[in-house]
Amino acid sequence: MNKRSIRREVLERRSRIPEKEVVLLSSRIVSAITSLEIFKRSSFVAIYSPFRNEADITALMSTGKTFLFPKVTEGSRVLDFYMVRNVRELRPGTYGIFEPQPSAEKMEIRNIDLFLVPGVAFSKKGERLGYGGGYYDATLKNSSPEAFKTGVAFEEQIVESGFSDDHDIKMDMVVTENDVYVSNHLT
């Protein structure tokens, strides 16, 4: 199956998850993330604002860590990250995704310990398929080599491996409501 077909099929499946179930499954994912040793050790955590029925992990913001949300910079594929203390500080931005306000404090990508990365589909081996813009691939190439990359998804978004290209950045692990899949390159 090619990327376009996978993207279409998984987005359709995810769109059919009822709102109540999204809330329940998201809370399970939040619990799984907070139990991870990498989360406990991290100080600066990149998070995202949910879009199109993605898992909502913004409840993590109550854990006392410093959270950074991405913002698209016009003319660049590399996302910038800004400190946000409360989701009410976010405003609709590029593609209708909520982003930090211009007054938010910018953080250097290389200082981020943990990236919690959304996506359309993931494999158990850490492959990630986004919406097709290449923003996270371009951004994660600039992250610190020690930064941990964790895909966040519903189990409905897990697909067979073999769809990634050489330029695609693999996740170190993928967290769903049912499991934590550790990428092959870590085992």
C-alpha cells in the first residue's frame, strides 16, 4: 500500500471514532505517557494541539513540565517551538491548527528533551506517516541527537511497516491507548 492510500484509509478510520471515545482513549494515552521513564526524566517536552480527531494529550500540561507547542513559520518546513503554560494561550494558526501566540517565548529545538509527535499512521517499528507536508521530518532532523521521539496515536492508526522512505524520521517509540511500541533501532 502506498502512502496516499494509507493516509486516506487511516484518516477515514480515525474520523469515525466518536468524540466520547476520543476523550477516553486520549486519557489512556496520557496515563501511558506519564508512566514512561523518558517522560519522567524530561524537562522540556514538545507537544501538539490536537487536529482532526487526533489524540488529545494536552492534559499532560498539569504535570509541571515545560511544554512547547509548534508553530509554522512562513517559508520554512522547520517548526518553531514556543513555551505555553495553558492551552487557552493558543490561537488558530496555519491549517487551522492551534498555535502559540507571537508573544510566547521561543525555545531552541536542540534544547527539547522529548518530542510527542502526532501523525496519521505509525508502524510498530516507529515509522511515521504525517499529513504530507514534511514539517516534522524537517524539524526532527534539527533536534538534539539525545532527544527522544515518541509517536502518539490511537491503536486504529497502527499499520503494517514498510511504507517509510529513507528521508522519513523514525520514532523511538509509539504510544497508543493499548501499548507502547519500542522501535527496532532501540532494541
